[in-house]
Amino acid sequence: KQEVTQIPAALSVPEGENLVLNCSFTDSAIYNLQWFRQDPGKGLTSLLLIQSSQREQTSGRLNASLDKSSGRSTLYIAASQPGDSATYLCAVRRDGGATNKLIFGTGTLLAVQP
Amino acid sequence: NAGVTQTPKFQVLKTGQSMTLQCAQDMNHEYMSWYRQDPGMGLRLIHYSVGAGITDQGEVPNGYNVSRSTTEDFPLRLLSAAPSQTSVYFCASSYSTSGTDTQYFGPGTRLTVL
């Protein structure tokens, strides 16, 4: 059974710092992996989607990497800003079938201090 | 586009009451799904639909019914609410089940069952 773990559960950093959020999964046979951002009282916003054949994806100050063999993904945030404060979730899609089911980690709560 | 909308935002029910959580999207997405989010457990898939008239069960379907009479709407029905159904419910949609299609999430409905 696929399990997704995110460590740490919470992280506080000063503004301007570069930081890395970690995501690990137990079954390396994945279809793709997504990183989402969740703001309090709001829904999830997709940040980056990495296909199983890809090693990384970049969007602005965000860079996500994927190492299937070790069951790990990292989300790198450069030059963090207070507006980056949110919960970050990673989710693994197991296969390409119609279920389109995502298996989520429990998230990392990020606080960027001004 | 309004994206994915959900109503109500908050709801309090008594045990045994029934209610319908509404979800609509205006992006002509074929795939829609419902997740519940509980502390420490991440999001879990309840039901999903790959098109109008087609629905199927996800990981935690017991106590919930769905239907998909139109492409735009995907309501979630609680037939007899139980305290274990206290959760935050998210509706999501994507254009297809292709691995390159991002899933868009609604803002959520916070449900409390007393």
C-alpha cells in the first residue's frame, strides 16, 4: 500500500531564506507526483506536476525534483517570502487509470517570518 | 471562469440528518471527484466520476452517495450523517485523467456532525 510522508510537519524560516520541503513515498511505481499549496480555509492550488519519467520541474522560485528509485521528492523554494506561508502537500498518483486517485501526504506547514 | 465552486462553506448537522454538498465547475472538465481531509490523515478519495452518468467508488465511499447528471455538477449526498463524517470536504476536477492534467480543487466545505 502506497504511503506518503512529509517531514517536517512544520517549518519556520526568516524571509529571504532558501528552503527545502521533503516528501517520501513507499512504492516507487508511481505515475506522477504533484505539489500543492493550501492556504487556511481555502482549497488546494497545484504548484508543480512531475511525470514519473521526469527528474524535475520548475516554476518561478519553485523547483521540484523526483527520485523514484529512492521514493523521494523535494520542493525547493528560493528566496522565501511571507506570502509563501501556507501548508504544502505532495500527492502521488499511482497509475494512469480512470480513478485518477491521488494519495496525499499530511503536509508541511510553512511560516516565513518577515 | 469561476473554476470549482462548493456550497455551503460551513454546515452543522445532527446525527442522522441528511444533506447534499454541492460542487460545480465551469471548465468543461470530464473528471470530478470528492475528497475528505482529516487531521493527520491527509486527503482521501470518496467518489469520482469520469463523465456524465458515470460514477465509481474511491477509498472511503461508505455513507456517501454521488450522481453526475451533467458535466458541470457533482453533488455528494450524506444519507444519515454520523460524527465520523465530521471533516473538510473538497471537490476536484480535471479535463481528463491524462497524467499531464492538473486537478483543480474547490475551496472546501467544513462539516460538523454533532
